[in-house]
Amino acid sequence: MDSGAPAIGGQTEVGPLKRVFLKRPREAFPPEEVLSSQWKELDYRRKPDLSRASDEHDALVALLERLGARVHLLPSHPDTGMDSLYVRDASVLTDDGVILCNMGKRARSGEPGAQEETFLREGIPILGRIAGGGRLEGGDLVWLDPGTVAVGRGYRTNDEGIRQLRGLLGTRAPQVVVVPLPHWKGPSDVFHLMSILSPIDADLALVYSPLLPVPFRELLLSRGIALVEVPEAELDTMGCNVLAVAPRVCVMLEGNPETRRRLERSGVEVHTYRGEEISVPGDGGPTCLTRPVLREG
């Protein structure tokens, strides 16, 4: 990166992705004897295979680099577990620094502090943190435009967390849209706002409308955002969890052919990655696996 280039910024989900953090499975997963039980405790679908997971993750990193992103890798940390593979949830990006989250899932409580240590070493400023009884996870926060952020209110993000977020954002985000999330599969599920909404461009979003609150869906349409609908059969395979790396250029998990066709019919360039070990067991798609820290607005 050029010395004069910014280190952080971009209150957007669709601006060209220039700098992003990921965490490799070898740094996220515990030793084999712990992994054998931890995946059950964390409600994974099954135990992931570390060797295949590592190969898949390396391929995803290479894809993101080919698409123009500079990739940084988070180190292992004693206060984190295998869920730390899904790096988005522990922090939130603003133009002036990151906000450290306070995890709704107790087993992930060490992740924000672990990210903070790395961010500070990398010269990334910390704008603030969600503390006390506040809960906020990054998968529940979506920038609709540089001044408007949508926040999912569900089992992972609570009212106090949203109140603290408003205070930290201040005038950076004059409009905070609270989106009530459904009970769906209950408090042990990994459901976030980004489970049913992925911005693809300023005027295009991928959604699963049956779980979108009517007022929020109407808001998206009133803002001139066209909606590409994910079919019911591809919701459970993370068809709605798609990472935009530039306007109308995205990365998605293999195995969602109808969603891909619908995106391509809307003029979207789609790149896929294999995620049988890094995405499927823990229900974490490409937005979950990445923490953007620099996007061009």
C-alpha cells in the first residue's frame, strides 16, 4: 500500500475492497483434542477437517487478492476459539476507526480484544467499544450508504448495544435503522441481519424477503434499491451471504446455482469459493469470514 494511502475507512458494503483481515483455520481452531468437543459446544453442524479447511481458506485468500484486496491474517490468540474464523462479528468499520463489539455469544467474548491487539499493531485506530450490558455483533450491521446504517436487533445484538453504537457513531451516521429480527431457529442459531441481506451495489441488494420485516423491505425499495430474491432452497446453504468486493462484483459460496443465476441476470460478476469446511460446518459465509478495514467510498 502506498505510504500516502489511508489505512482504514469506507462506510460502505460495496465500495472496492482494498484491505481486509481474515483468520486462517490453523490460527482459529484449537488443538485436535479440544476441537473434537468444541465444535459441538459451539453448535457447529459437524466437525470441520483442518487440512481441507486450510486449503479452502488459502484459495479464498488468493481469490480476494486477485480481485484487488490486500489481505492481512489475524494471529492465533489464547482468548479465542474456532468461531474466531468468522472475523466480521468482533468489530465494525467506520471512516475514523473500528468499533469493538461485545459479543452476544458468550463463547466469543475474547474475540474483540484479540482483534484490538492486532489492529493497534497495524496502526488501525480504535474508535470505541461496546461495553457492559450492551451486545453488538458485526454481522448485524450493514451500511446502506455512508450516512445510513442498518442494525439487526436480535439475539446477538440488543437495545443497549444499539444505544452505545449510536453514541459512538455520532454524526458519522445520522440515520440508524433498527431492524427487528425474527426468532427463526432460536437463540443458539447464528442468525444475523446479513443472513438475509447482502448489499451488492448502491442500488442493488440480495435478500431473503420472507424473513425481512415489511417496513425495512419497504425502506430498501423506497431508496431505489432493487432486490434480488434468494430462493428458499438456498437460504440454508448461505445463498444470501455474499461479499461485494466492488459494485456488482461479488464472492459467494459454491452450491447456490439459482442465486448465482439471478445475480448474473442483474448484471453482477460472481466469483465462487469452496467452503465445505470453512463455511458449512459453522454457517459462516464470505461476509462472516472477512473484516474489511478499507473500502473506497
